[in-house]
Amino acid sequence: MTPIQTPSIFAPVSTPAFAIRDLSLFVLGITAVIFLIVAGFAAYTLIRFGRRPTNPAVEPAQVYGSTQIELAWTVVPFLIVVVLFLVTARYVWGIERRAQPPDALEITIVGNQWWWEIRYPKLGIVTANEIHVPVSDAARPTPTFITLESADVAHSFWVPQLAGKMDVIPNKTNRIWIEPRTPGTYVGQCAEYCGLQHGLMLLVVVVHPRDEFERWVAAQQAPARDDPATRAGRELFASLACINCHTVRGTPANGVFGPDLTHLMSRWTIGAGAARNTHENLQAWVNDPSTLKHGALMPAMKLSRRELDTLTAYLVTLK
Ligand code: CUA
């Protein structure tokens, strides 16, 4: 995994994010001019009229009911607001009305307390927290259209370098699209307070060149590895409550409550950013997830040391 940039709306790499950056600069430009005028007048007044011996006998000129001044400070701000409104509406409309082209990749993302399920319905892939998409170039545009659903409470999907923010609401389907032009790894976060571990709902979007994306798809579509050396761990896993919540394709594990583990080790973190996905951390997680992510719905498995070693040895083969 490459080092990750701090997410910023000023470093866009995807069509809607470029539009949002341009609009933001436009609004910032206008508000900066207003700020300079207001602050300029304030500074001028402070310098010009400050600290002078006052003569209470002489009152400054009193101005009442100047139609010209009142019109100016009503009409000018009104026009500024109209301009900001119209320009913003045009950008929002431009992003919202984009029709889904036939080549688009379709993804469904389901917000959960506190992780993201990532489904590729047409490709038969289910993963978690880390979204892989192809880069889109002018010659062959391949945007990704995302359907957003929630399994529990309101979350919000936000990867600032790729698109705007979209709420993820229970019993409602929202849509958003991205069209990344530059391969790389981009991060985001759940942007709507959703409970204790709202801060640990990391979103990672890996944008691949086309051939690399196709290799990723092929790897994810493959059934889970069945390494004879870790058969004992595989049997232990199948005998435990793990399989009620997790799926490992090609095994009796077909639970859907927790993340799909078929290619667990292809992921960079455990617990949506709670820890790096290493053998050691995975073992700690299985032993008691609350040590890494307090409040996580997965229970401590209460395994003996030996069982824990056997089980983890199996899990790390799920590449
Ligand atoms: Cu999910 Cu905040």
C-alpha cells in the first residue's frame, strides 16, 4: 500500500471533485473580496479615526434614511447571493444529472456500525472497507456508480478527492458516482456521527490502471484458498460461531452480518482502520475485538491459546 495523501477537496482526481474544487474556489474568491472590502473599511476607520482627542461639543455628521446607501447594502448582497445560488445550482445539477454509461462499474456500499460492506453485484465480489475501481480516461470513460444503503443508522460516504459527501440512510437508497482520472489510493471517512466508533469507519479507494483492476477482480472472484497445511484451522473455523456472521466462499461459512472473509488478507486494515491487517493484530482481534475497537459488534471468541493460533494460521491464508 502506497503512502496516503491527506484528503483535501483542493486536490481532486475525479470529475465531480474537480467541479467541487472549482465551485469552492469561486465561492472563496467572492467571499475573499467581501472580506477584503469589509476588513479594509474597518482598518481604515480604526486608523483614520482612532485615538484622537474627542471634543464632545462637536458631533459627527448624523445620516438618517439615505435611500441610496440602504438600496446599495440591500441590492448588492442580494445579487451576490443570487449569483452564488445559481452557480451552485448549476454545478449540483451538472453532477446529479450524469447518466450512467454502459461501461460504468456498479458498486453497492452498505454502511454498518462501524464498517463498510462493498458489493460488486455484477462481478460477484463482496469485500469490506476498501473499494477498488478502475481509472477512467477520456478514451474509455469508466466511471463508478455507487448505490448507498445502511444496515442500521445514518452514516455518510465521503472521499473528498473523488466526490462530494452523500448520506447513507436506513431504508433509503442514495446514489453517488466517481470518475477517478489518476491511479492511486484515496481515503475518506464516515462523515455522519453514527455512534461510538464513528471515528473508525475508514474508507479506502484504490484506483487501478485497467489491467491491474482486472487482475484484482480475478483474484477476488477466486474461491477462498484451501491450504492443506491449515486444514485444522479451517475445520475449527467452520465449527465455531464465526460462520454465522462471516462468509468464506467455498466453505460452510455463509453469514452476512459481518465482513466477507474470503480474501481477508487482501485488505490493508482490520476493523475499518482500527489496525493494520497483520498476523499479530488479527490474532488480537479474534481474541477480543474490543481491545482494538471498543464497541465492535464481534464478540470475544474465548478461544484457548492453541485454538487461537490454529484459527489465525488459517485466516492469514485467506489471501
Ligand atoms: Cu458511520 Cu459515522
